[in-house]
Amino acid sequence: MSFKKHIPNIITLANLFCGAVATIFAVNEAFELAAFFVILGIFFDFFDGFAARLLHVSGELGKQLDSLADMVTSGVVPGIIMVNLLANNSVFSSYNYESDSVIWSGDRIELLPYVGLLLTLGACYRLAKFNIDTRQTDSFIGLPTPAMSLFVISLPLILEYSDIEWMYNLISNHYFLLIITILLTFLMNAELPLFSLKFKEYSLKNNIIKYLFLIVSILCIITLQYASIPLIITLYVFLSIIANYRNRQLKV
């Protein structure tokens, strides 16, 4: 068997390795390192498919392996981060923080932070559906798990490094975190078509939404840094809704 057949799967396993390392950092609340390895894992996730197409070695094994790796990098890690964000939130300020874990208080275990694991469950369900859904070749139906993961891993970094007060206040609000958890879980599995950044051709007329998204995203990253990530994901969903409406109007 030619070695080149294994190259995409090796890249996928690199994604899984990054996800496993990110999980360890997320559990220990080293959020910046967790974010670094999640982003590195997503990078590998992008290039394993590219390598498979380039080498003409796509197969069912690679498809399943890809979803299993994504489950860790873009499913388990954001769930753990959301659990920690909820556990560290001010709503728990009356509890005992002298114990080894903020979700463990004396002889009690606080259950509310575990709502964050809805993200992990939603990611698992989406990845399973994706493997049997033949409609998602050129676009997505529902928010991709890497996009959800990027949104969540950015939240503790905004708390740490951003000086945008309204965003800090939002992320520090446990109601906001619970709403975001439920909303992202829903969006991952909603029957909502979202555009892909794959270009079949490069005309401005047929790709105006994609070009607008890329330009605004770059400007946001330059000016807002970590704080740009949730805004970009929100813009992605919003522009997709506009694109869907535009496409329906053109068909009428």
C-alpha cells in the first residue's frame, strides 16, 4: 500500500492530538494554550481534506476519522471551556472556591455549569448527521463545529485581554453564557444553509457575500483581535441568512 494513502489520515490524527492536548489545558483553565491547540487542530482539519483531494485518496475511513478528531477538538474542548466559564461566573460567588474545583463545593456538586456540555452533545449530533448528509458538499447546513469552537474559545480570551467593556460585561453574565450555549447547540443542528468559502469562480457578482465577509472579517481581526471572533461568527450566520433570502428572490 502506497504511503501517500496514509498522509491525510496522519494529518487528521494531528488534529486529534491537538484536540487531546487542548482538552488537558482546558481542564486546567489554561485557556490561551487550549485556544492555540484548537486553532492548530482546525488548521490540520482543513488540510486533511485538501491533502486527500490532492492525492486522490479520499475514502470512508478518512471521513469517519475526521469526525472523530473533530469531536475532540471542536466538541469536547469548547464544552469544557463553557463549563469553566459558567463555574467561574459571579452567580457562584457565594459558593466555596477553596475546594480543588469551582464546580465542587464541599460535599455538593454544582450542576448548572454542566449545561455547557450541551455544546459537546450538539457537536456530536451534528458530526454524526454530517457523515450521512449528502447535501453538504458545497455549503453547510447548520453551523460547522469548528466555527462554534472558535466562538467559545474566544470568550475567556476576551475576558483576559480585551478592554471592550460591553463584551466583558456580556461574557461575565451567566444568563448570556447559558443563552449562547443553547443558541450555538441549536445552530449546529438547525436546517439553516450557510455559505462555504469555497470558490467555484471568482466573479464579484456571484461571490459578493463571500468577499464582503472576508473583507469585514480581516478588518475586525486587525482592529479587535480576540474580540473579533464571536462577531465574525455572528456575521457569518447573518450574511448566510441574507444570501439565502437573495437566492430565493432570484428563483422567484
